[in-house]
Amino acid sequence: MTPEEERSGDLLDVALADEIELVSDLVVAASSATRHFTPAEVDALLGVFPVKGHGSTSN
């Protein structure tokens, strides 16, 4: 945040705004679903894809 933005009194947190948008996307998707999403489906909705060799392979 620049000093000018700090003095303006406006709260600017880009990372937080991005997280809120992602949660909103999940809420909208979940509100129209008739079942729970799998972790892989949540990742796809968020645009996050597993990195080969990382993470759990069992559910």
C-alpha cells in the first residue's frame, strides 16, 4: 500500500479481496449443487490444480 493510500483512509487489501471473491464463487456453485463437492472439484472451481508429486492421493 502506498503512503497516499494509507492516508486516504480506504482499506485496500488485494489478497483479501481475492479470497473473498473465491469464497463467493464457491458459495454460488454450492448453492446450486445437490451434493457435496469433492476436494478435486473445489480445486477446479478455485482454479487450483495439484502439483505432481505433492499432496495426498487418498480421500
